Amino acid sequence: MPLAPVIAIDGPTASGKGTIAHAVARELGFGCLDSGALYRVVALQALRRKVDPGDAPALAQLARDARLRFDSGRVELDGEDVAGAIRAEEVGRLASRVAAHGPVRDALLQLQRSFRRWPGLVADGRDMGTVVFADACLKVFLTASVEERAGRRFKQLKEKGYSVNLAALLLDLRERDERDRTRAVAPLVAAEDAWQLDATNLTIDEVVAQVLAWYGAVSEH
Ligand code: CDP
């Protein structure tokens, strides 16, 4: 049997990748992989076990040892649902540091690829189209202005009851983008064959419709 089709959605922090990926997967009846959640789980585990964010071998070991399960919105780490805990800003910030280590990325590679099942997968992250699913049939690079992204993240975090400061958030997004773009391994960059989509002035429905239209066009061939 040939490999199942993959739609890769990459882009900077808070560009709406997760929301779009879920909606597209729902429309097509595909599975969904939030690859950032894996790096967030490793970061959460590092915080709990007080592992130094610079210690690549120890972090890679954490990634290999974590017993992970993803099931309809739940993210289970060693049997505990950590879906809420991994969304904290502190965890996201650390995830971006943890994710810069090659050995950590290698430790998570096979796990990510194991999500590829029929009828198909929508995978979102930073290197879905460039590394993990380099043969994806559709690659989307989703961006939005940093102000728009900070505003969205601000709203999202407030709704979840976190106290946030917009100026600090903006600074943090810039820092995280910079780290993701300039790291030596799997940097955040659009694949050569990616379709670029700037969502600054688009609604979620418009972005989803565009991705579905592109998928319709590529899957006809
Ligand atoms: O929500 P946000 O877009 O900030 O982050 P995320 O997608 O949950 O990912 C958390 C962190 O993991 C990011 O800051 C990236 O540094 C890293 N990441 C990565 O390196 N590669 C991926 N495929 C996905 C996430």
C-alpha cells in the first residue's frame, strides 16, 4: 500500500497552524499531528525533573523515555493528561530551547512519522515540510504579522485565565521566532515547494478554504 497523503502546515509561533490543521483534518476525515505538543511535553518533563535546558543528551533521553499517547484532545504523559499544562507560556518558551537540540529532534522523529496513517494526516509545526514529511503532497507556510500573532496569543491566554502582558508577549514571540529561524538544525524556513499564505487579514474559515482548495488541486494529479 502506498504511504498515506500528508498536508504539512509550518509557520512561526501563534500563526494559527493548530486551529487550521484541526479544521482541515476534520473536513477531510484525516488524522492530525500537533508536533509542537511533543516538544512542549519534553519541556514540561525537563521543568519537572529540573533538567538543564542546555543538556542535549539528558533532554533526548527524556524524549525517548516519555510514554506518550494522543487521543481526541488528550495528551497523555505516563498516563497523566498534560494537555492543559503544556500550553503554559513558560513551557512554550522552554520548548523552543529544547527543540534547538539535534538529539532531541532525532528522538522524536519516528514517533512523528508513526502518525501517518490512511486516509491521511495534517501535520503542523516548523519542519513538517522540510524534514519530517519532506514528501508531503501539500506544504503550506502560514504566516501573519507579529502584532496580529501576539494579539491572538494574548486573547487565547486570557481566555484560559492566564495573566498576560501584551508588550512582554510581543517581545517573547520575536525572541522565539528568532531562535526557531536561526537554529542550526531544522530551522523554521519555508520548504522550496511550499505555498505561502499570509493570514494577517484572513478569517480562519478563509484560510481553511484556501488550504482545502490547494489540496483539491494537488490531489487531482
Ligand atoms: O504555539 P506555538 O506555535 O508557540 O508553539 P508550538 O507549535 O506548540 O511549538 C513549541 C515549540 O516547539 C516552538 O517554539 C518550536 O521551537 C518547537 N517546534 C519545533 O521546533 N518543531 C516543530 N515541528 C514544532 C515545534
